[in-house]
Amino acid sequence: MAEQPRQSGLSAETLAALARETGGSEQQIQEIASLIGNDRSSIVREARMVAADRPKR
């Protein structure tokens, strides 16, 4: 049976704010939160690391 994606529990407003703050997408923020939890500083740290790994255009 396929795994269902875990929900992060973050509101749409929080997802949007974190995406703006970190340069990531709302989907990336939700995926990060579903993996590590809803601690804001942890989400920001991980999202910034993901953004830093992306190639620059």
C-alpha cells in the first residue's frame, strides 16, 4: 500500500510566510515540516539549506 503524504499542520498563512522568508516553495516548507515537525527555527534552517543547494540561475 502506498504511503499517504503526512500533513504538516501549518496554516496556509504560515506556509506562505515561511516560503517568503526562506525563498522556498510552500510545498517544500510543508514537506520539511512533515519530516521534522513544526518548530519554526528548524523549518527555516532546513529550508535555507535546501535553497542554498539549488543551482543559481
